[in-house]
Amino acid sequence: MTAKELAVDPVTAAQLLLGARLTARGVSAVIVEVEAYGGPADGPWPDAASHSFRGPGGRNTVMFGPAGRLYTYRSHGIHVCANVVCATDGVAGAVLLRAAVIDDGAEVAWSRRGELVKESALARGPGNLCSALGIEMADNGVDLFDPAAPVRLSLSRPCGVSSGPRTGVSKAADRPWRFWVSGRPEVSPYRRSPRAPAPGQSD
């Protein structure tokens, strides 16, 4: 499969990314949890929770395509998080990588995360995933399908997909745009943002 497979809406792209293999700096992992994010109000998938909601500018420009690029940002100014850009060139859409199963290079991942971390928690949570795989802010814009890239992606087809609301967002908090591989202990628990409206009062 190629980046063209991801030139689709964020929800479809999110489900395509489950079961995909992510390889970076001595570690390989299978993605088991993701969240879909849309774009600006005048786009096909308006999403107030997306970094691209107010349009392109600075680092988020990569979210406007082409598909198959990596978008990185810092959560709370500390943790690096990674998104896979989807949709067509000029249209914003991305999928946040939330959790993965380390299947090669676990010792390298432990050296980055700490030897006391449980194996199932090595890449659980978007910040921990990037830490385990050595993904950096400087990887913003990397072509994930370039064999020479420091971060690479290969798509597969998962089975047993579950869905529910996105975790920790205060806007568009009820959308069932989080997807995960059912039954995997690496999947993070659902936590609703205390700033989000009561369930059923958000889109």
C-alpha cells in the first residue's frame, strides 16, 4: 500500500492505520489505537478540536497535505505527539497515533522509556509512543512512505475494530472518532476532558 490509500476522509484513514507498522530509529511497532481529526470550518470535515481548524499557519501547514506525511506537535509543551496526514492535497485531515505494540527493538524502547515500564505500556499514549520510537519534533513533514525517511509506515488490514469518543478533547468531544484494536492491553483508557460539555451536549 502507498500514501494514496490515505487520501481519504479522516475516519476512513484512522481505520486504515490500525494494524499498520510504524518504524523509527531502531524500533518497530504495530498501531493499535488512533484518533481522527478534521479541519477548518469551511472544509469537508469541520472539527473545532483539530489544530488545523483556524487554517494553515506555521507547523500545522503539513496537515493540509499531501497524505502520508507526519505532523508532530508538543502536548502541554512537553510530550511529542505524531499524526499521519490524510485527505487530498490542500484539504486538512490527520490521524493521531495513540498507542502501539512494540514488536521489534523493545530494549531500545525501554532505554528511552525506563526499564520499569511494563511492556504493554511502552507505547501506550501518544507521547509515550513517540518517546519509545524516538520520534522528534524535527520529523514534522517527513514522508512516511519514503524508504530513506527516519520514520516509516507500512499499511495493513486490522480486524476487531472498536470505536468511541476521542480522549481529552474539550471540543467536538462526543464524536466517536477514536478507534482501537479490540482486546489489546496497550490501548489507553478513555478519559473525558473536564472542560468538555456533558456527554450528549457536544458534537
